[in-house]
Amino acid sequence: MTARLLQAMLLLAALLAVTPAQAQITVLDQAQDGAGADPAAEPDAPPPPCGLQPLSIARMSWPSAELLAEIHARILAREYGCETRVTPGDLAATASSMGSTGQPAVAPEMWVTRIAEVWNAGIEAQMLRPAATTYAESQFEGWFMPGQLATAHPELTGIAGLAAALPTLNEGGKVRFISCPVDWACAVINRNLVRALGIGAAVELVEPANRFEMDTLIAEAVSRREPVLFYYWQPNAVLAQFDFVALEMGPYEAEAAKCLAQLACPEPVASAFASETVVVALAEWVFTDIPTIAAYFQRAGLPLAEMNTLLAQLSEPGATVEGVAERFVTERRDLWAGWVNAVLP
């Protein structure tokens, strides 16, 4: 009998007369545990950064979100040794699932303002919250002009100067403004903006039949070096495939914007398009259980121009989401290294 076990038994004997049965059992268990312990044994290894279960990442059904899901899955696997699982997702359904079950763990491109009710419910239930903003910018819609037009007319920087500049852009003729398809909400806004700026007599408003015609009209105008203006949104491949410059839209005015969105806006006043809140959404347990991964996603913002470039690569013949994501991870460590480390190496 070892001296340590003898001490434990003497302690147990002393306690038998003064402690209840539960305390006796507890002391005996502790004595036996102590007798078998190895003082030189190493402490348990810390859990892996991603935990012990696969980390699920929502791959939403539009190209930019698909790319982000695949990009993050690859970086997490290579840099942290995580087992990841990319799962199909949809904006409202994914937010609802995260807010009720905590799965999937990550949604890299959550357009919060479009599902405010579902998102707020998840926040209030303390089941999900935002990490980084997905994109560095919050303004996703606007008016654009070709780069060569901006170079030829450096005085034209924003929509406020259009009334004065338009007569000089096309040798006194009307300048085409390519809007969006007639049944889209942006078509109504653009019509009212033209009225608000007082440029109706100086532009030829073109409302294409569909997205394909819209892109074709823009591409043809740029190829012909035509002085043209057009509406577009980001992230989008078109804005990376050609040289375009965004027009400064001025401040956003809520009441003015509300009127611009109405078919019958009696006195339109110019306003920028509304900004959007787009975030990397994480289940709450990611912050509490795997904080290293939460910190990674809190740094994982991307400039819109970079996503535009990725989307342009995706439009190339034979390109796949997985292939473009792999190319980004391989070639653009200069951009994503800051997601892994707070300070670039």
C-alpha cells in the first residue's frame, strides 16, 4: 500500500463519523483518482480552431455568394485545418435556420435589409450576429459612364453636373441613358431621377426588354466609344469587363428616395440610391465556441471591385465557381492574408 493511498484511507475514516454518505463517496472517489494520477502527465491538448464538428457554410444561390462560400471553405481548411461543409442556401431560409437552430454556422453574403424581420428575430433570440461587412462599400447601385468619356470630360464627376455637361457630350445631340428593364423597380427610380435632374430633353432614355439586352446595349455602346450613361449595380461582372467610372450620386435623402420609387412622384428630388447592409453572418455559437474562426470572419471583408473581377472570371468559357475560388486562394494571398492574421506578414 502506498503512502498516498494510506493517507486517503485515514482521511476517509476520520470523515465517516461526521459526514453524510454522499460526502464519504466523494472523498473516496477523489482519493482513488489521486492515487492513479501521473504528476508528469501532460494536460489535454486544446480543441482545434474549428471545433470537433464540420463547419457548415451556406452557399447561396447567386454567383458572388457561391464564390465566397467556396473561397472561405478553402482558406479555413488550409490555414486552420478545419473540416468544412458547403451547403445550399437561400437568403430568408438560411437566416431563419441560423436564427432557430444555429445552422449553418456561416453565411458569407447576408443581405440584411432585404430580410430585416427574419434577421432581427435571430438577433433578438441571440442565435446569430454579424461579423465583418461582406464588402468594403455599402452603395451597390448607381449611374456609370465609360472611362474614356470620363477622361474626355474631367469636369463631369457626378449627376449634379449632368444638366450642364450633357449638351457637350454628343455634339449637341441626345445622349443615350441605358436604364434597366421596364418591369424592374430601378426603371421607375431612373425615370424620376431624370425628371428631378431636369435632363429629360438631353437624354434618350432606353429601357431594355431584359438583362441580356441591357448588357448587350452597354457593351455595344462602349465598343463604339459612344458617349453613353447607364444604370448598373454591384457586384457584377460587367463592371470589371469594361472600363467604367461611377458618377457621384450625392447624398441619400429618405423622403426623396421614397418618392422616386413611386410611379406617380409629383415633384421628384434627386437622391442617391439606398445603401444596403451586407454582412458575413455567424451563428452565435461560433463567437463563443470557436472564437479564432469568429475573428477570421470579423476581418473577411472584400472590396466590390475584387468581386467584380471574380465574377468576370466566372463568365469566361469553361469557368466554374470552384475553379475561380481556387484561383483566388492560390493567387491572391496578398488580399486574404489579412483575414487570417490581423497584421499582414
